[in-house]
Amino acid sequence: MPLPLYLLAVALFAMGTSEFMLAGLLPGIAADFGVPVATAGLLTSAFAIGMVVGAPLMAGLARRWPRRSSLLGFLGLFLAAHVLGACTGSFTVLLATRIIAALANAGFLAVALTAAAELVPSNRKGRALAVLLAGTTVATIAGVPGGALLGTLLDWRATFWGIAMLCLPSALGVVRGIAAKTERPDEPAGPDLRQELTELQRPRLILALLLGALVNAATFGTFTFLAPIVTDVAGLDPLWVSVVLVLFGLGSFVGVTVAGRLSDQRPGVVVALGGPLLLGGWVALGLVAFNPIALLILAFTQGVLSFGLGSMLIARVLYEAAGAPTMAGSYATAALNVGATAGPVIAAATLNTWLAELGPVWASGALVAVALLLALLFRQALEHSDYEGSMR
């Protein structure tokens, strides 16, 4: 894989840490601002909404800009949002900074996904995506648990400052690694924006977007509220939240890596095997989360299955949107974050039911069940080899 892919992954490490870190910081933020944990959880949804809106908007605005300039601009905006978030004493302002940071993240990710797909042969998009998303999964392994630990030892604001500092080496990586490889201003402008948007009418693309959103909603629905499950259901010390997040992150790295090797040629196999196992894992977690050992094991396996299946579906979006070379990354980003928006909202609604802290787990199971039903009804579309799609 080309070096620029790994440099983009470094930047996504910082952004992934920011996007996921609230899973370990919600109790502290809620206490600091005097709001319920469920209300604090809306910070995750706000970030995801910004990603959904920002992905096509920022990609559309930046499609004529030089790649390096776009990426550096988005990184600068992302850094500024975290500095403001670390300094504010208003929950409303903090909510606004999460949206701004998400817009910057969305623009960066949309451009990065498109760049990654262009850096490799057309039939290796799945592997390129796996390398790129490795930055996000490493964030769940090291960045998010580290942020949770920092938040426990100091406070949640220290984690925001840490994210801002991570943007600096990321920007250096973009400057030194992306310009020479991906910035080609003399090339033809490419398809008209309206022509690229018509790709969204294609049934195969719609299916890939919908399945990706559902699986990601299930992932974020439980991930956002892992801290209460660890402390209130399993009865573990708050420091164990970081351990559970590390295990989930390790699993996500394994899942993305394995799926990246299969999604280019055998996407139907990934869905057929990974889908039922993912559903079974959510059911098992809902039944045995009170057992600390079972919780630790399932945190790892659900990370493997959630990110393995989810990354494969996002790779399908890139294949099916091959006719939209400057906007395909935004479609994939939107699919990821429609799920990340809906998942925590659905999960938060279950916290006030008789299911209590385990409500998000059962909601995740229901979302995966819907995805599997759709995959079964339209299995021929998933089994189709996308080499022809990638060569349109």
C-alpha cells in the first residue's frame, strides 16, 4: 500500500479518537454541566449529524480545491473546535463545537476516502479502505481508552486538549506525504456534480448505504453507552471502562484488517458469516453483561464483527459509487454517520425503559436483525462481484 495511505490514517487517528472518545467521558461531562447522561450522549449524535451533513457539503465545496489545501484546512478547523470545546463552560457551546469539529472531520474523511481509492488499483479499494480505517480502529485501541484514562485522572477537558495537539503532527504528515502523491491540479475536472449525485439513484448503492448505516447504528448505539454498562451492570470500577474500550478497539482493528482482504472479492461471505454472528453477540451481551469476564470477551468479539461487517459495507459503497469519483467518499462517510446519528438516539431512548442500561444492547441487536433481513431479501446484490462496477 502507498505511503500516503498511512499518513492519512495518522490524521484519522486523531479524528477517530475525538469521534469515539465520549464513550468514556460521558459521566464526567454530564456531572460537570449538570445534565443527565442521556443528554450528554447527544454530543455523540451532534457530532454524527455534523458528519452526515458535512460529508456531501464539504466534499462538494472542496471537489475543485487542491487536495493538500483541503485536508490542511479541515485539520485547522478541527483543531480550533477542540480548543474552544476545552475552554467553554456552556453545554450549548460544547454541543456547537462538536458539530463544527464534525463538519471538519467529514470534509477531511470524504477527501481522504476518495484519495485512498485513487491511490490503488480499482479492484483493491477494500484493502485501501482497511488501511485508512486502521487509523480509526487504532484510535479505539489506544486513543479512546487513553482519553478515558486521562479524563478519569484529570478531567474531560484534558482529553480535548490532547486531541488538539494530535492535529499538529497529522498536518505535518499531510504536507509531507499527500501533496506529491495526490494533488494533481492539471488533471481534468471530472464529472459534473449533478451527474455524480445521480449515482444515488442506483439500487445497489442505496442498499449498500442502508446496510452500512444500520450496522453502524448498532455499533454506536451500544458503544456510546458502554461506560454505564461496565460500571452499573457489571459492577466494575470506572477504570475498567478503559480496558473494555481497548478490547473493543483491538477487535475492531482485527475486523477491519480481515474484512479488508475479503470485501474486494467475497462480500457475500462476510455478510453471511459475520451478520448472524454479530446478531448473536448482541443477544449474548444483553443476557450476560452482568458477568465481567463475559463482558470483556464480548467487547472484543463485537468489535471484530461490528467493524469487520461495517467496513465491508462501506467498501461496497465506494465500489457502487465508482461513477462519482469526487463524491464517493462523501457517500461512504454519510452512510457511516447516519448510523452514528441514529444509533445513540435510539439507544438513549431505551435507557428510560425497563431495559435500563442494557437497552442499547438490545436496540443494537434489533438494528442488525433489520439489516440481515434486508440482506437476505436482496442477497443477489451483495453476492455480485463489483469488478464490473469498479471498471465502469
